[in-house]
Amino acid sequence: MWRTITGDRIDDLTAFVRAASAGEKRALHIGTDSLQRGRMTQFVTVLAILNPGKGGRAAYRREVRPRIDSLRERLMREVWLSVDLGLELAPLLPKDAELQIHIDANPVPKHRSSRYIHELVGMAVSQGFRAVIKPDAWAASRTADRLVRGLAGELRAVVA
């Protein structure tokens, strides 16, 4: 189920995207982050449609799965959730709209996620999207991260 950042339910994501992306120079940013709690892994995918200089609209959805211990598998799942949404929404966007996939991976070698950068970026680029990594991947590393941590209390209720 999709919700706005303020928590309002979005019944028709297609209508939401069409309305928010109407006009000139819209940019669509999609990013996913995950959080592990107990036996579950929670993913939050964020969709942000920006109208430069005039604000924008944002929405998110949450998915809970059995725990994924492998960092590589979890990062691949994050990127695939974003790419899959991009593939679904791309036909709805105006031709001049920019669509970016934000990847929550850090290129600095001291971070474990740096080992998978090429593979993760390759997944997004191979589907025709522009891939953005940290520190520029704000949809995944900031927005989705805050939402996934804020929704962690709801995850405990699902596990119980």
C-alpha cells in the first residue's frame, strides 16, 4: 500500500504519478532502504516527484520479508524494488521527465556496501535508468532511511 509522506493512503499510484508529473521538467527519484529486526527485514521504497523551484510530491510503500542475512542479497533486493517501480512508472511520465534510481551504497572502500557498487549500478543502468549512489542518493540514504527507521515500531507489531 502506498502512502504520502504525511501518512495519507494513496489508492491509485498511477493517478498520483500522472497528476504529480504533469507539466514541464519533472524529475522522478526512486530509492529503497532496508532495516533488519529480529527475524524480519523491512524495505521502504520512496518515490519523489520534483518540480524544480516549485516543490514536489512524495510517496512510500513498505514491504516486510523474512530476514535476509546476506548484505549483497539485501542490497540487490533494495535496488530491484526501485528498478521494478521505475519500469512500472516510466511509461506514465512525460518524455522529458528524468528518472533516477537512488542506490544506498557507499563507494568509500571502508564500507562493506562498496564491494557491490558496480553490480548495483549495473542493475539500474541495464534497465535504462540513471543510477545515483551516495552521497547523492538522498531518496534511499536519507528519505527511505528515515521512514524505515520510523516505521520500525510497526514492524515489531507484524512480528508479534
